Amino acid sequence: MSTSQDIMKAVRAMNMAQQKSLCDATGLPAPTVAKLKYSQVADPRTSTMDKLRDYFGRNRRLMAKLLEDKEAA
């Protein structure tokens, strides 16, 4: 299972198309995802993190690539 810290790193590494896909798949509003991406939310709601955890659980390759790209940058 992914840690909350890894999930937040992956969200911050997403491009706009990936963010839209995340919103479509999870039902999270785009402004919420944008706030997470730009670190404007220090402590996301449990329900938000649950949706992100489920999304990245189903998209493990994407998460691995985002984290790899983030570390390489």
C-alpha cells in the first residue's frame, strides 16, 4: 500500500491530462486536485485520501512512473 506522502508526491507530479483523468475516475473536483498539487492543503480529508489511495491502487504503474519522474527531476 502506498503511503500518504507518496500519494501526495504523485499528485504533485501529475500533468493536466493526468489530473483530469484522476478527477473523472474519483469524482474529486478539479479545484481540490489543484490545491493538492500546489500544496495549498496541509491535511487533506480522509475521504479525499481514500479516493486517491483507491485510484493509485488501481493505477500502480502510473504512480510508479510519477514517483520515478519526480525523483529524477
